[in-house]
Amino acid sequence: MPTKIYDFEKTLQPAGVLKWFKKICTIPHGSFHEKKLSKFLQNELRKNKCQVKEFKSGAFLAYKSATKGYEKLPCIMLQAHLDMVLVSDENLKINLLNDPIKPFYDPKLKILKAEGTSLGADNGIGVAMIMEILTNPSIQHGPIECLCTTGEEVDSSICMKSIPNGLFKAQQIINLDSEEDNTICIGSGACRSLKAKHKVKFVSTPNQTKTYEIKLSNFKGGHSGILIHLPHINAIQMLAKSLMRFGKKNSFNIVSWNAGDAQNCIPKSSLLTLQLDSKKATILEKMLKKQLILENNIVQNNDQDAIVKMSLAKKQSKVAISWKDSYHIMQMLALLPNGMFTYSKIGKCMFNSSNLGIVKIENQNLCLEILARSLLDDDATQIIDKISEYLQVFGLKANEIKINYDDCYAWLVLNPMKSSLIQTWKKNFISVYKKEPKVMPTPGGLEVAAIIKKAPKLEQNSLSCGPTICYPHSTQEHCFVESINKIWSILLKTLINIK
């Protein structure tokens, strides 16, 4: 039996959904680079006689009349986002903005995965379901409108601002961006992002110093919302902790630093170039390895495959950030509040957290990207404000810090028992799974709250669902095909018996 099947859509179910997903993978669609995919999908919908309205952001709304016999059903909205988080293995030669994702089916594990990259099942499977419903004439449904948005993984507010109020006809909304098939998601967290660009001064370094590269690789990484409560090592903070300890007795100078993939990903890699006395190199290398052992003990060996490598750089530098400022940077990042702060007993998920996702030193600037999350809007705002104040204590100026307070708002259905949509989905879930679903919020950010702000009538009858996707936002991302099929069955049942 082959270990990888690339033409999986020919043999697996739901064939139509998988066929659309494979097409989506052929067109690069990272955040804010979705327009080519958007145009392709819109053209396909118009060929199938759907009404399509495009927005400036590249998002679009498609409307399709009810199939015969279902005209009296309430209009329902299906929603998914077009963009994906682009992550690749370090040794893979690929241009993620131009090259396609290569999905395959692993028959042993019964999963979809991608060769060396994130899969994009988040949210490509949701988009594929929408496309199959809108283009397959054999699928029965009432009046339906489908909203495909852009930039959700980075900043959904840009997209939502391009969509006018009062546009939606739907009375109910199903968001297809959840990652646990056994859950009816009735709420999501708020996100607030921070970007800082701090000017640093480079100086000439002593002749006796040598330039070294420190490479951290193969850490787990993953989604900073739904995985933040699990034991993971943040590659950036681990390195900062090691150098903070080293710098108490030894000097070093940062030359360059490039770490992390996205602000909503737990950093899985880091490449730091620095200068130090060659006699001290062995001491630092031992400290790094000792720190990795310590961190792995803390996370119960969840990052046991992580690698730390220190070597003499091929190119020797003559300038670097001063020792005082270099130590100051490491101290700031090592002590930065990061990870999950509180666990929600009711929701059984993260309540609030922050993620130090990206560190770069470019054009003599220290660049940071941090994402705060909470199940409450005001709490997410307070967390990111505290982090901003913390950075200013360490010398960053207020005008060097930019905060986006409109990233994503929290959403929660207060009375799920009174929601006809939630009860219908629950009934159909039981008919497919033969068991009760979990009904709970997710710590990840969803666009439902922003959509409800434009159409308050949707608030009570709203939910999020989706197939089980493991390790989204990472190269370990995979999706169970059986799970896709089950969610698809529930969705089709719901489209014809909603009230």
C-alpha cells in the first residue's frame, strides 16, 4: 500500500468537497494574498448561476436561491475564510507566495497532510464545502448566502470594514472554521495584536570576538489559540532565557535575529547571529543545551525532537548591537508575559493568553509581533495594553508600538437551548455520531462576532463547526477524512431541516 496518495479525491468521500479542496491548494492563498483564489472561485460560482458580490478586500458574498420544495426555509449563511497560515519546513525549497500546497492522503493514519508545509485545511475545507454546496445541483437547501472573507489569520478587521452593514439576508449563520468535529462551538475569543519597531544602534565590536550562529529548529509550534494551553516551548523565549543567564557574567553582541513564522503561531524556530569571545562559546553552548533539557522537562517532553545548534558563522561581522543593549533585549523577551494565563473551567479551554510570535532585527530595528487573546473583549484589550506598558518600561517608545484593537471580537450565544439552529445541528449530530456533542466556546478568534455586529439578527442562531484539524498553523497540520465526511453529512441534513 502506498504511503502517500495524491489523487485522494477519486476514491475518498466526500469526493466533491475533496476535489474543491485540492483545487484550492493549487492556488497560493496566504493572508492578504488571496485575490487570485478569490477571483477563481467567483468565476466558478458565476458559471453556476450564483449571484456574487465582491468587496474591495477580495472577500465575496454569494447568493443562491432555494432548491425546489425548500423555498420556505429561512435563509442561512455559511461562512469561511480564504486565507491560510503559510508555514514550511526549514529545509524545503519553496516560495509559499507562488508555489502550490501539495496535499496527500496517508492511508495508514487516514489523514490529509501536506508535503513540508502547513495544509491549509484551516480554512480550506470550509471553503471547499461552500463551493460544493453552491455548485452541485443535486444538493438540496433553502435560500442560502455564503461569505468568504480574507485576512482572517492576521487581521479580519480590514476585510470586515469593506463589507457594508445591512447587506445580509440570512437569519442564521454557520461558521465552518472550527477544528474539533465533536464540538458545537457557540463562542470564540477576542484577539488584539501588537507590532513594535524599536531603533537599535550598531557599534564596532572588539577584534577578539567571533561571529556565531545559534539555530533552534524542529520545535512543535502550532496555533497560538487552541494549542496555547498545551505544553510547548516558545523557541524565542527559550533562547532569550539562555542568553539572559549567560549575559549576567559574559558579554555578547547581537548581529541579526529572525525567529517565528506569524504572530498567531507558537514560534518553532529561531536563527540568531551574535558575537562573543571564542573562549566563552563552549559555555554558551552548554547553557543552551541545558536550557532545552529544562524546558523539555517542563513541557513533559512534548518538544523532544527540538534541536539547538551553535556553530561558527561563515561570514564574520565587524558591527553589532552593543552588549548592554543586546543583554537588555534578551532580558525583556525572557521576562515578557507569554503563554496561557488563565484556564476556563466552563469552556474547558484557554481563557486568556499572549503569544510572542515574531522577532526580527532588520534595517537596525528590533521588530516584535505579539498577539493577545481572551474570551472577553475588555480583557484582551487590557492584556495587550499591559504588554505595551511593559515594553515601554524596557525602553521602547510609545510611538514605536502599534496596537490593533479591532483584530477580532469575542462572541458567545448566551442561550444555546433557545437557538433553533444549535438544536437542529445537535439533533443531526446525534443521528450521525450516535452520541451527544460538546457545546462550548473556542479560544481561537472567529469572524462571527464581527458579522453579528453588522447583522444583530444572527446573534441567537449562530454556531461554528468543522472537521478535526490537528496542529493547525504548523507543518504538522493534518485533517481526518472521516471527520470531514461526518461534518459534511451533518451540514447537508441541517440545510434541509432548519427552522
